[in-house]
Amino acid sequence: MNYLDTKFYCISVGFATFLLGCLGSNNVQASGNIALDDQNNVYVYASSFITKYNNNGSYVQSIPIDISVEPAGIAVDKQGNVYILDIAGHGVVKYNKNGSLSEGFSMNYPYFHSNSGSHGLALNKKGNIYALKHDLTGIAEFDRNGTLMREWGKSVTNTSRINDGEFLQTSGVALDSKGNVYAGDIGDFRIQKLSNGKFITGWKTYKDEINDAFLHALPATMDIAIDNKGNVYVTDSGCPEGCETIRDPTIQKFNNNGTLIRSFIPRDLNHNPVHPTGIYIDKRDNLYISSQYVLGFLKYNTAGTLLADYTSH
């Protein structure tokens, strides 16, 4: 996810390190996205908490999430309200900036618990909510009160030939400064760009050899962010074991027409590969990454150089 003139935010995996001793790092699972607010505070999610850090990685606040909620995407508006996409069946849940459930907000939109590999939630400048469709075949748009306005995309009719605008399993959603919607499909290893519900363009992110880089995408890992120039970034957690081809995780950068610009392996302070799940881009085009089994976040420039490592493994 990203932050642009559309001012939407998304959050992801992570947790405050002071709770590490209680839970143990093996309990931290990747689940969503990562975001910054207007004051450059960073929000991350793991183990039934949303944790807020300042931009230097210091703990600010934790918001406990009901154990029945299974976040698959989180977004924060300009007022600091936090929206959680819940694939356990609650639709979208809203918390105010103090961490209390927001009164008067109701959004009952079903999500499939079995599809926890997918995630995606975003807000536009009007406060409209963009979330995965309940059957994961596209994107649904709601007004700021949670009323369904329209749905984009449709299910696949022929898996041997997937048509434009069709989705096998949507994962990841982002908006650019012009209001175009980018949706990932981890079932088809593809990104699709939509405008006013209409297909504009799309491209594969799997086994395309461009500029000597192999592009891959795996279920439960694809997240999307867009920088201030309209370039599109996609996360890929790689496959360290159990795959026919062992490969490192990558961050892939495309222009808005799908041409690969750069693909790099994100690494931590010890130069170990990081398995990215959520991605966010700030106003200066710095990249913020959340990672599997890691508490906190990492910060990179667009060339893939590590700027800061605020994580605890």
C-alpha cells in the first residue's frame, strides 16, 4: 500500500518488542500491510495487536484487537481512525485513534476464513473504502459509512484463458494519485490496473525474465504500493524451502504500464534476506517493509538500499 495525494494508509505484520517475551517470536505471523500517518508514525499488526511506532522505531501505542478478528488488511485515515479488514467474517471493523471501537460504523461484508492468504484494504481522499470482494474476485468500494457502492472485477470462467478484469484470488490493492486502482491476483500471478471499474492494463509477476531478473509471486505475499511518480511496487516473500526452485524474496518495481524497472532482494542489518509481506511508500518515496516472523519494520530507498532496521527477530 502507499501514501499519495489520495491519502490512504495500510498496515501490516509486526509487534511491539516489549511483548516479545510474552508471546515468543515464533507466534508472530504475517497478516497484512504497513502504513504511516501524517506525522510519519508507523503502524504494524501482529498477534492481535496494532502497534504504533514513531519514525525512529520507538514504541508509541498498542491497540488490542478482539481475538475473533483476523485482520487481512488495515487502513488509517487522516483523523487517525484505524480500519481492519476481517476475513473471519466481520467485514471491516473501525477503531478511533485512541484504540476504542468506533460507534456508528457498521460494515457487514463477508470474507472467507479459508482465504487468509489474501489481504488488501485502502482509503481514498474522500474516505471511501476499497477492500477485497467477499469471493476474492476483484475489489469492492464502500462509502465512509461502510455502505457498498460497487464491485469491480469478476470470477474466472476459463482457467486456461483468464480474461482481463477476471480474478482467481485477489490480494493487494492500491490507488494512485489519479484514482486508478491496482489489484493483485495471487491466483494468476498478475497485477491489473482499473479505472472507474474498467480494465486499463495488466501484467504478470511470475517467471517473466526481464533485465536479467526473474519475477515471482506467491500466495499470501503479494502486496502493492505506488510511489509519487506512479511506479508500482510488489512484494514477493520468495521460497526458501519446499519449492522446486529455491529463490530469494524480492521487491519488484514496475512503471504504471507494467515494465520492470528494478528487482532487489531486501536484506536486514545483518545482510540476511527479508521475506516481505506488507509494503508502504512515504511522501519522499522511502519504502517501509513488514516481514514474516519479524517484529517491527525496515526502511529502504527505492534502489533497495537499507536505510534503517527497526526489527526484532
